[in-house]
Amino acid sequence: MEQHEPTHPWRIYTDLDGSLLDHHTYDWLPAKPWLDRLTAQGIPLIPNTSKTAAEVAVWLTELKVDGYAVVENGGMVLLPNTHVYWHTHLPHWTGREVSGVLLGRSYDALCAWLDDVRRGHGFDFRGFHDVDPGTIVQWTSLSPDEAVRAQQRQSSEPLLWEGSRSSLQQFITLAQAADLQVQQGGRFLHISDHTTKATGMAWLEALWGTAARTLALGDGGNDIPMLEAADRAVAICNAKGTHVNVQQPYVYFTQHAGPEGWSEGLSYWLSSEEQQHG
């Protein structure tokens, strides 16, 4: 059966780690009542995350949401394999029940630049392409299988920065000169092409072409472009007990972190008793 565009007047874009998923345990069950409610009401839920397509394909199945997602901080957009888009386009990535459209430069080109600039300037960092899955398990508490999926990257690289603050600023300057960007996530610096979570959200909204109110939820610095581009935003309390600085007239700052804060934010904007805020 061909899949076309969602028609509900709301579309929800959400970060995963530290937002819908607990920062430490990846538990999402506190959000299940709201997930069930979104499904019942036909409100599309679109993960918008730094995770890879391979990682998100698993989460789409577990969370029982349609196969739309923005991955690797806007570097790729996932669509269901049954979507009419594929009648005239070929996917850049295919796995499980979703395929992806690459929006940024390739991962190989990105890693080549990182290796060159590290050799040339002596920067002290490690990326996912430098280590084995076991090291990623230690960094993230992912399972071994999840760590393997986290290395199946298409257009961005998480970096564990181990150098000084001044050398980081020099690195950021060089990245900007190469038309790359560095975004601070919950755990890592993310180096990517000039794409953000807002880029992927805008691409999907243009594909759908139907008017809808967008609501975005996130807790990290790399969520800011998405939160500021959405019609309504939820800045979720992060693992440090603080909020990102969002320049958005329609933003709600949660008291709780993780899936509890995620549910709190949805209740603020979507619950019937809160409709006066909409």
C-alpha cells in the first residue's frame, strides 16, 4: 500500500536521547500514554536526532511510529519504503522498512577532512570512525549491537573532544571555513555538513506541502535550530538540570527531564485544558 502525506493539523518532531528516551537508561515507558494518544489521534511523530538511520530504524519499530525521521542532525531524512517519493527517486540508504535521502556531504568525505585537519593541527579528539564498537559501548552505555548500528553513519561524526577549549575554538573556525559545522549534543560534538535538525524538518515539511502546526521537543544544543524553527517548542530539562537557550516566543521549559519532561511538554501544548496556549 502506498504511503502519502499525513493530514493531521499537528506534526511532532522530537529529539530522542535525553528527551523521549532517558539520558542514561534509554527508557521511554513514561512517555507511553502520550505515544498511544498520538497514535489514536493520528498525529505524526517524527524523530529528529543525531542517531544514525540504522539506529532509528530500530526505534521506529519499537515505538510503533510511522517510518518518517530526521537522522544525523539533519544529514539524512528517512521515509517509509512505501512512500510515493520513491516512484521517482532512488534512496541513498535502505534498511528494514525505511529508506533515506542524503541531504549533506558523504561520511567518507567528512572523515577524510577530520583526519587531515587532525594531522595538520595536532587536535586531540576521537571520532566514531577511530574506535571499535566496544569503545562506543563504554562512551555511551549502548549495547554491542547498538554500538555497531551507531557506526553505520551516512553524513555526520560524533567527536569526543579531549583537547583544550582554545584548540576547540580553532577547530570550529577551521570547520566553518570548510563549510562544516560543529554542534554540541548531549554527549558529543557533532561535525556535519551545513545541515541541522531544522534542515531535515524543513525538507519534510516541503515534501508534505500541507499546512500543519509543528511542535518540536529537545534538550540539547543541537536541538536549538529545530526548536526555533517550529511553530511551538518544548525545551526539556537536560541531565544537568538546565535548559538550552531558545530564542522562540512559543516555548515551554519543562520542570522534568527525559520522557517525563517530554510528556509534560506535550501536555502543555496539546491537552484540551491547555488549548488557550495554542
